[in-house]
Amino acid sequence: MSGYQSRHSGSQNKQNEWEELSDHENMIDENDIEPDYFIDRANDAVFIPDEEGNNKANQIEDRDDDLFDFETEVEVILQVLCGKALELARIEVIEEQECTDLAKQKQQYKKVKEAELIETQRMEATRFRKTNETDRRNLQLRTSNAVRVAADKKVAARNTSKNFLGLLKKNTLGIMNDLGLLRKRQEYQMNYNYVPTLLG
């Protein structure tokens, strides 16, 4: 018994020793590791082989009951089966909980993504409206400038032609008046036919 305690305590001391890891490059990210299903159960018993050289013998008592006690022998097997079934059931519950949490995270991510998409579309529509308004105002400004320049050119051309044609009209009328082309027919005949004949 003392040997078992010394060996068991020695194995516990070895298990409790901590060693700092130095190989950081080959370490795996914790996010990529599958979840560890924690099962609260007793530690495995330490196997201690019997000493060699001892003789073995069976003690058979003289009694009516059999040597094989079914309830006693089956209890260990039932404990193992029940423990394994409970362990698998807990693992399934943990997996279902993880699936539920993952579905909730996906739904939340989908909502956030849809909200961001709607906000992006709204911002794009606003930018498109502003761009169209800017282009429309620039076109309107260019059109108004072109109309104003054309009107200024027309006014300048009208004034230039008016001044030039006004002088031309005055000079032409003076020349025609001097030539007698704009006089009345009676006055023309009086001055060029009757008066020279009277004087002669």
C-alpha cells in the first residue's frame, strides 16, 4: 500500500510539473482548435503490476451460491456503458449549442451585412443625385454663358452695322440729293427747262 501511495504521489508530482513552451512558431492558433469536451470524472487508476514470483490460488468456499455473482460483475460494465452514453450525450448537447450559437451569429452577421448594403446603396444614390445635379447646373451655366455671349455679339454687330449703315445712308442721300435724283419732277423741270429758257 505504501508503495502504491509513493508511486501515485510521484506520478502526481510529475503531472503537476509545468514547463514553459519555447517553440512558438509551430504552435497552432487556438481559434483553429476544436472545442475540448470537459468531462468531470475521476482520474484513471495507475496500473501497478504485481510482483513476479508469487503463486496464485483460488479460494473456493463451500456455499450454495455460485462463484459468479451476476449483479456484482455486471455493475462495472453498466457503469462504463452509462458513463459513455452520458459522455456522448453531453458532446451532442455541446455540438447542438454550438450550432445554435453559430446560426445566431450568422443571422446577426446577415442583418449587419444587409444594413451596410442598404447604407451603401443610399450613399451611392445620394452621390449619383449630387453628381447629376452638379452636371445639370454646370450645363445650365454653360448654356446661359453661351446665350449671353451670343446676345452680346448680336448687340455689338447690330450697333456696328447701324453706325456704318447710318453714315452710308447719309452720304448716299446727300449725293443723290446733289445730283437731283431726289427732287420733285415739277421742280426739276422748272430749274432745268423753264428757267434757262426764260433767262435765254
